[in-house]
Amino acid sequence: MPAGSTYGFLGPNGSGKTTTIRALLGLINPDSGTWDLLGQAMPGAAMSALPRVGALVEGPAFYPWLTGRANLARFDALGPGWKRLSASRKSRISEALERVGLTAAAGKKYRTYSLGMRQRLGLAWALLRPRELLILDEPTNGMDPQGTREIRHLVRQLGSEGTTIFLSSHLLSEIEQVCSHVGVMHRGKLLMQGPIEQLGASAVPKLRVEVDDPQRAAGVLESLGMSGISLEGQQVVGVLDGVRPEDCCRELVRAGIAVRLLVPERISLEDAFVALTGEGFNVAG
């Protein structure tokens, strides 16, 4: 994935996203294959590569009897460089809690936290030290709509600051709103990866037309080479298949059909995913 990008790791529940992340971080041992993390061969380079990575994988685990702030302080005192970073620990914890919206709940015990609050605390831990790479596995899991928007804003902000972000999600809208690049997992295989616009190139664009005579308009559009034509009230929807929207408009007007609306529809990630896999975006069986 390109440095400085926000890379969306996209796939249904059960497609292998979390398993892949766990392997990347050296938490499980793959049966075969090799991989690099920040240019270093893993898992041998774990001691030098992992301190440069912040990660939130599945449900974060903290001490239930400690407060959110105390949990962060304890975890920050672990690992290489803890002595050097101890002087700034208090300020870094306060800043991380503020960034994820947990300042008011910092003094509450972790066991009283909701699922969304636990996700926020896990994200705060990932942000506690300077990181070159953030790996976030379903970071908005369990959050209400307001919390989801806040995390999206935070991801965009981190990306604008130059942090490389690897964001795993099964939520198409989440990936579409924050990511510059995308990889599609399906049943344990990476089907494609690249700039997010590249995914849309695999789906054929559609055209939506609102007219006074849908039945006759459908015949005109079909004669031009459009396929998959369907009627939705006064609207006709079809796949362009190389036909230009302006040609459709011209021929409809020539046929004496009044055109009230003509819109080439933007390809959604869901349409692109279906075009790529041939299946709906459901849990893999």
C-alpha cells in the first residue's frame, strides 16, 4: 500500500480480513507465504517494525478494574522506549483521549464502558505514540451514528497529517468516504487492489431517464444498444454498455418523447463489488 494513503481493506464478514491482519502483525503464523511490514520481513523484524505500528484488532482488551486513563498509562509503560517516553506520558494520554472523545469518561472503570467506548479506548491506545502506520480493524464497530461520524473525521484528519492508514471494514459507505485506495477480499483471496476509482472501472455505468412515455422510451433505448432496461414508475433505468448519454437524449427527443430527467448514475462500491465477485455483499458461507 502506498505511503501516506488511506487503504480500505474491504470484504464481507467472514472473508478473511481479520485473519490477514493478525498474520500481518505476527499474531498468528500463516501456513505459507512471506510478507513485509514497513519494508521489513516479518515475523523476524517484529521487534523493530511493530513499535512503529498502531493497531486496533477486533475487540480491544483492557483491565476491567482500571479506568480508561489508567489502562492507557499501564500499556504505555510496556515495550521498547517506555523510559524515554515516560516524561510525556500524561500529556499524550490526555491528547489521545480527547481525539477519540473519551475525556469525560477517562476516570470511569473500563468494565462500565459500552462497546463503542471500548472501541474508542482501543483507538486511543493506537494513537498514543507516534505511528507511521495505523491498522484499524472495524474501528466503528458498536458505535452510534454520531460516533461513527467522529471516527471518520479522525481518520481523515490522521490521513491529512501523513499517517498511512490500513482500514478494514465490511461497511461500503465507510470505505467510500475516507479511503484513497482499496483492496477487496472475498472468501480468503484478494481479488483486486488499487486506487478506489479503479474498483468502479469494473462496473458498467447506468443511465436513469424520467420521461412521459416509459414504455416507448425503453424501446428507443434498447434499439440504441442499452441492456438490462427496467421501468420504475415514470423512470427507465438501463446499463449503458458503451452507449453515450447524449445519444440517448437526442434519440428520445427525436422520437417525440419528453425527457424530464436524464442522469448517468455514479457507480457505487456495492455495484462495483457485485461486478467484481458476481455476488451480493453478504456474509461469506
